Amino acid sequence: MKSKPVLCAHRLRHVPRQFSWIDQRLIRDGHIRGRTTGALALYLFLCTVADAQGASYYSDGRVCELLGLETLELGSLRRELVDAGLVAYRRPFYQVLSLEAHKVERESADIESAGDTPLEASGDLQCLGELLRAMREARAL
């Protein structure tokens, strides 16, 4: 394997005390394909402010202020991320979801946009995969 040079040794990255990361599978597994730049900016923001479980709470107003968005635009970008299986949302909480079990090709065709209702239907945050399985089972009945 080819060695990569360190260009700025005094600025090497270290895992900070607070928890935050961007999973490389976001690119490697194609999760960014088809996402708008606004949705990717929101995803970066959510990854940055999330705790170790991926959970975060920022009011819509604060997110809009920090990202320079309008409220309707935020709702659209959030829906894009939920539909892509990248985040779960139940007002006012976000959860950045693991990319481990999520396959873009397998689930993207099955996703139905239905507002925030499916994620609000239960009292708990649910990952998109669980919702899709429940929808498939309901259709089979």
C-alpha cells in the first residue's frame, strides 16, 4: 500500500473529546448519490452535533439560522435525508442512522414519502429499515 505524506504535521487530526464523525461508507456505498447539496450540508451539520448514538436536538429556527435556510427548505431537506435512510426524525429530535445495514440499491426503490407521520407514529425513533419492513408486512396481509 502506498504511503501518503503528512502535509501539515502540526495540524494532524485527533478524535476530539466530544463525539463526532462522518462515516466513509457515505461515499463508498453511494449514499450521497442523488442528494442535494442542501441535504448534504444538513447531514454534515447533524453528524457534527450528534452524540455517540447519533442523536441531537436543535430547533428548526436554530438550524435554519446556522445553515442559512428557510423553514420550508429545512423541511424538504430533512425529508430527503429521511427518505434516503440517513436520518430519523421525530420532532424535535434527529438521529443520524448507522450505514452498516442500509443498502442504497435495495431500499431506495421501496421508500414512500409520507411526511413526518411514519416516524411519529410510535413513541420511539425508528430506523427507516424497520419502517420499510413493517410496510412490507402490512402489504402482505
